[in-house]
Amino acid sequence: MATRLVTADARGRVRVAQPDREYLVREEPDGTLILEPAVVVSELECRYLANIALQARIEYARDHPDQRVSRKRRS
């Protein structure tokens, strides 16, 4: 990250983050605040990301389209 010079406003505040963006804030023992960009992930996506076997099955299916099984849609 590039070094930037910032100026505090009349109330002593500086803008350190991008507007309309979420951050996780962590305070170090010396009082330094660390802002880490964050995104919200659904519970379903978390479960998918934690399930390595499911990811492997999906990747295999994508790599081998010739082995797909056709299914009739219910009407």
C-alpha cells in the first residue's frame, strides 16, 4: 500500500477508508488500528467453502461434462 499524507478535519478526524465499504477493525496492543476490507458471506456459501468433498465433486462434474446424467424435469 502506498503512503499517503492525510489532513485531520476540525474535529480531529481523518478519512482512512473508502466510503460504502465494510471493514473489520482490529486494535493492536500499542493502540494501532488495523482496518481489513471485509465482505458478508452467506451461511450457505460458508458451508460450501468448508466442504472440500463437495467442491471436488462439483469441480469433477465441470471437468467431465460427458459423464453428466440427464434428468427429466417435473411439470
